[in-house]
Amino acid sequence: MSQIETITTEELQKKLEAGEKLALVDVREDEEVASGMIPGAKHIRMGDIPANQDSFNKDTEYIFICRSGSRSHNVCHYLQEQGYKVRNMVGGMMSWEGEVE
């Protein structure tokens, strides 16, 4: 099992504050994202990822987000096996202290 690259919530917040353009994907359920998502994140529920995998570009690195970091880890593992560049936000939204919208 190959290692999944990770990013901490603090690292992500610094990158966003520095104006970096990042491809963020929130894989939580609808009622979870209703309480706020990281600005700029795209919402694709974990269960909808396989059906949407054609919308991902293999040249882009995607950062996956969930509530605690475990669902996003599973999504990362799945997509990495399909040849996509992925990174998991460890700690998930429970650890996020930045802005939400």
C-alpha cells in the first residue's frame, strides 16, 4: 500500500492565505457541508467520487477534506490507485481553524 501524501490544516491555511490556487474537494455529506466549507472547496460526496472521477485531471493535485480525515484518506487511496495526485487533509474539518463559507 503506497503512502498517501498529507497536509495539515495549518499548512493548508497558510497556502490559502498566501493566495495559492489549490484544488480542494470536500467529500462530506450534504448536511455536514451545510455547516460550512473551506472557501473555494468543491463538494463531491465520498459515494459520488467514483462516478465523478472523469472530472479530475491527472496533472492536478487534489486535496481531500472530510470531518476527521478518515473518509478523505479512503478517497485519496482509491484515486491514487487510479493514477491521480492526491493529498489528505489530516484532522479534517474538526481541526480546521480557518475561514468557512
